[in-house]
Amino acid sequence: MSRTAYGLGVTLFVALGLELLFRAVASDPFYYWEYRFQYLSPNSVENRGEGVWTYRPNAAIREVSVYGLPSLVSTEPTLTIEFDCPMRSNNLGLLQDDDIPPGTPVTLVLGDSFTSGQGGCPWFHKLQARRPQDRLLNAGLLGTGVDQWWRLLEHLRKQGVVVERVLMISISNDFKRRVWNWTAADLDCINRGVCAVEWRYSWQGVRADETADELMARTRERYARRFAKYNAVSMWFFSLLNHSRLLKFIHIAVENTANALRSGSGVLPQAETALQSFKALGVPVKVLMVNQRNETGMLGNEADATAAIAKLDARGIPHDWCRLGHDDFLRIDGHPTAAGYDKLVACADKALGTN
């Protein structure tokens, strides 16, 4: 046997051993946003001002996420409906059943998709049921962060909402997110079916009665558009990366090293300014931090979370932690399952404490 063949054999043996080891002791750290295809009921979101949007008031809404993962053995993707959630907005365009009349004192619960209930589906009614003595307002909107929450709070106060106290349910990403609005292209695609672009943050409309087969067919077309520029070899490599735990952890290790060397705190100056504004509100303010899936496990990177906590401490804003395990997240999507959200409900109830 030649030295080359022997070396290749040893390398393959070691790689297979490491692959099995990682599968035995470590969870999948990957998010698969590149392969996520999102759907939302037409005319369900509305811009309210610069960096402020809500859902359409008193609307029945459907949100679906389909994943199309490249296959090792076929040019056709493996399609999975990861979640299909019915939602309802109140008079303020926020995701809860109860309307909030002007002048009503509330505990304002701000947050992102974890608070809106993306993935495992809306959970806020469970928190309200635990706290019948409180009037809670679910100000959770997907993709938003600390700076945008302050703008939303100001918008809600103009609608007559009286904020008695604030709970922010936050992941570390929320401290580095910029404010945003739905673009004209987004709304044209969701509302009218005129879709000019296809990328990982694209949304399309979905009918209330649209079937799984229809969604699969549409997603297959979207997949072909999104990855049209990649050849078969590239897609095979992407599939290998998705299937190999060893390659995933090499990727994560390189990414973590780059993050450690990168300058910056992981907190936007705008978020720091917003924290100062929250602190100056004159009402009790608390933050409930929730870990993300890529912050769990052997190679979980908590650098951004550490930076966020440091800023909260510097502003004197109290905070608790809600720790979720890998099994509390969906199989492909990075959001919690219904059971994971049940844990978040318990954490939020505890964070709010007794009156």
C-alpha cells in the first residue's frame, strides 16, 4: 500500500470517527435560513412610521415556513413544512385575542419572533391565563430589536396605551438589529403576488385554505429560482455540509474564532440609546434573556449575549435568564417548539413576579 493511500485511509478513518463522536455528544448548531421559504396572509402587515410596523388590526393571519434542503442523491430538494401557525391580531395590530381600549394601563411585553411565537406558534394567551390579575400587551414582532421596541412603545403610547411596566423578552441578536419596515417589494409580493426577488428573507402570500401540496409545489419553484446560479457540484457540497456534523462544527469553530477576533461589542449604539430611554421611562423595566439554539452546546458562542448583559448592567436594568435546551427548538428552524415556548411562558411569569 502506498503512503498516499495509507494517509487517505487514516484521514477517512479519523474523519468518520469524529463524525460519529460529534453526533453522539453534540447537538446540531446550524440555522438553515438560506433554505427557508416564508409565507404570510395577504394584507396582514402594515407600516406605521419610520421603523414601526404592526399587523393589520383584528385580522386572522396564517404564517407558514417551508424548508427546502438540498439532497445528496437527487437534484430535487427535500421539502418540509416546519410550521404552519394560525394567529390573530387585536385592535392595535398585535398578536393577541384581547383588545386594549385607549387609556388602559398595561404591562407591555416587548420582543421579537420568540415573543410573537414564530415556529411553535403564538403562546401569549398562556401567559395571560397565568396572570389574570394583569392586563398584558403582546408587543412581540418578528425580526425586531431593542431600538425598534422603543419606537414601537412610543407609537403605542400615541394610540392611548398606558404603560405601567415593561418586560423585554430578548435574544442577543436583538441588541444588534437595526430598525426596518416592510418594503414596497415585500408588500407587493405578499399582497399582490408580484414577486421581483427571491432570497432567504423573502415572503410570499398564502391563502387561508392553501393545501400542503400547493405549498410544496410553490416552494419547489421558489427553490429553483433562489439557487439558479449554483451548479450541481455546489448544491451537493451544500448538502454535504448540512448532513455532516463534523463539517458543521469546523464551520462553527472558524466562525467563532472570527467573532472573537472581530472588534465591537455586539451592541449597536442605537440599542444603547434605546436602553437609556427605557431606563428613563419612570416605570419598572426588566429584561428576560433567552438563549438561541446556536448559543447552546459544545461550540455555542455567547459573546453577543455577554456583551448585551454588560450593557444592561451598565444601565442598571435588571435581567433574568430563560435557558432553553437543544430539544426545545424545532428540528430545522431556529425557533422554539410549542414545548419550548411553554418553558418561556413559565420564565416570563416568574420574571414578572407578584404584584
